[in-house]
Amino acid sequence: MTIPHRITDFADALTAIRRDLHAHPELGFQEVRTSGIVAAELARLGIEVTTGIGKTGVVGVLHGNRPGRRIGLRADMDALPIHEQTNLPFASKTPGVMHACGHDAHTTMLLGAARYLAETRDFAGTAVFIFQPAEEGLGGARAMIADGLFTRFPCDEVYGLHNSPFHAPGEIGVKPGAAMAGANFFDITVTGKGCHAAMPEAGVDPVVIAAALVGQMQGIVARNVPPAERIVLSITQIHAGAAYNVIPGEATLAGTVRYFNRETAALVTARMQSLCDGAALAYGVEVRLDMRNVFDVLENDPTLSQAMLAAARDLVGEQAREKTDLVMGSEDFADMLQVVPGAYCTVGHGSGVPLHNAGYVFDDASLPLGAALMARLIERRGGA
């Protein structure tokens, strides 16, 4: 592995930043402390800073020592509503909130790249450092784009990365073309008629209707979608009632649809709507489906995927590989890639603990590699 000495020399400083961010996690659009730290560090490095893009987003602009192209680098900043169970000395100090997806590491890696590039200033073009809020299903990328991200800070290309606890340390992977699923989130509200639990005939039980819908929904992918299509429908929440002796007046279901084919996703939505309409007619109640798109399909530009691999191979050699597997998880960097061409990769750290898990642990030894990869993309692509 070949990482610039200037980056390895400040690896301890990167670890300190990451652990501080980890101890003080903030949910989407609440990253006030985090964005403040980011803005202060960029300003200290002499980088032009703009705050408040997409509510709590931060953008830094750094010009190289010769003319060239504008290359964007993006990191996400938000944490998850999970109570940490790692017992680390720098574990979350905020009950019920945790960096269980490694966004603290992504932010630190991009700060590391910014520091290296600001100190060396030996690149063509302009580096645009994009620190994004609210990646975890709240639409932070779309908020920044709507706030003029790419009109105020034009980019010719844009790149992002994500840590991977299931790949070996130093292993970098890029999947050209469609790589990660798009995502819809949905809520289903069943409005029945509440009554005493001892006299169910006096009401219309929404719990029974909601429970029936759970089973019926699971048949959509199995029986209405061609088996070769990749799509997942998962109901992840059921809420109803607050007492042992009361049949509630309302029950709600919530969940997600993950897809690669937008037409297939539309088919699933139509079938869900038909089942809701059928239940409403059969039971004489109101059943309302609210389906909303939160992430697009993440599509890596084929040519720029190879450019990202080339930059990675400068650092890790043959540990940088082209991936072929599709990932059913989603990532709202996809929305930036719908506006500006670019690519997204994974960087292994091998902890083996899943993302979004209360015991998730990130290996700080991977911070210099992530920083070096981001910096190398600027050095390679600014003058392309």
C-alpha cells in the first residue's frame, strides 16, 4: 500500500477528529456541531467555505496551482437513531444516536484529503469538497441540489465512497453502471372503528386488516414480478393500539421497496395500491397508501468508474477491483450522480460488524487510505 507520507504523518490527527465526531453524533439536518467543526477545519486550511447548503451542508473550494477541471468529492455527516453498545472510550455521548454507518469516518477522510491538497497545492483545476447532511433517508443530497449545489459550485465530475466492514483492509471496489438500488419508503394507514376489546362486533378492527395486508404484500414480488428482476418489498413497522382492552381505531404499516428497474417499482406500487383498495372495499374502511421515492438507483459512469479504479490502484495495487455484484442497499449520492457524472466505491476495513448495528466499530487505520484516495482523484482528474 502506497499512501503519501504527508497523510500518514497526520494520521493521529485524523483519528482524533473521527473519534470526536463519533462521540458527538447528530441526526440528519441536525449536524450543527459537526458542520461547525468541518467549516472551521476548512477555514484553518485556507479553503473557501460556504455553510448552510441544504440546511446543514458545507462546501469547501480549493484552487490548484494550474488551470484545469472542477472535481467534486462528497462525504456524508449524519448519524443514526441507534443506541450505541460498543463500550468504546469514545462511544456516543448522545443517548439513542450513534455513528453506526461510519459517516464520521467519511467526513474525516474528506477533511484529510482537503488538508493534504491544501498543504501540497500541487494539482490542476479546482477541488470542491462537499460535506452532505441527512443521507440516512432524509434527502440530504436532494436538499443540497435544490439549494443550488451544482449551480453555485459547478463540477465536471463527482466522487464518493463508503466504508465496508466485510471487505479486507485496503480492498477498494467499484461497480460500473447500476450499483446500488433505488428506494421508496411507504406508509399505510388503516382507519377502522375503535371499540371495547370485549365487544369487537361494535367496531371494525384495523389490526386484523393490517395483519392481512402484511401477508398479502409479501406475495407481490413472489407472484407479480418476473423472477429475474431484483426488487425487495419489506414491511418494517407495525403500530396500533395502546391498551389491552381497547381495539384501536387506526393501525399503520411502514416499510421500503428497493429496486433497480423503475417500471418494476411502479408495478409493485400499483399492486400495493390495489390491495389497499381491495381491503378498504372488503372491510368498509379507509386504507391509505403513501409511497414516496427517497433514493434513486446509484449508477456509476463506466468511464469514471475506471478512473476511480486507476486512482485506487495507485495506492493499493491489485486490491482495487471492479465489482460485479448489485447491492440492494441504497445511497443518496445516487441523486448527485443523476446531475453530475462520477463514481462511488467501497473501502474495506474488515471489522466484520454490520452497518446500522449497535455494535458497529470502524477501524481508524483506514482513515489515511480514504483520504489518500480522495486526494488522488483530484490529482488525477483535475487535469484530465
